[in-house]
Amino acid sequence: MELADGARVQVARVGQETTRLFLERGSLEARITLAARPRFFQVDTSAARCVDLGCHYVLSVDAAGAAHVRVTTGQV
């Protein structure tokens, strides 16, 4: 995972079943390999939750709190 400058993210949960982050603002780029367990990596925003299914995506939250996700490979 890579955070853009100015992004604000919080760790909401770290466990054996799931790891969940909360993206308050800015953007992050996640690259999750197919070797990772599906649904293990999740990112919440105030608008939605992105649940990884083995993929590469960019998730952004704008100043109004709207979330936008762009998936380049795989599924979210």
C-alpha cells in the first residue's frame, strides 16, 4: 500500500481474519497479490468499504467525503 502526500488513514483493526483501515481523506494505492486471502485487506471511508479480492486499485476521498475507486486489475 502506498499513501499519497497529505492522505490521512487510521488503522481500525489488525487481526488474523481481517486488516481494516479507515481512509479519512486523500488517496491510497493498494496492490494485493492473489496469494493473500480474499477479503483480508479492507479499507473503509465514510461513504463505503473496499474489500479486496486480489487486485490493484486506487481509492480516493475528496474534501466533501465522497469516495472514488479505480480498479486496474482484479476485483474490489
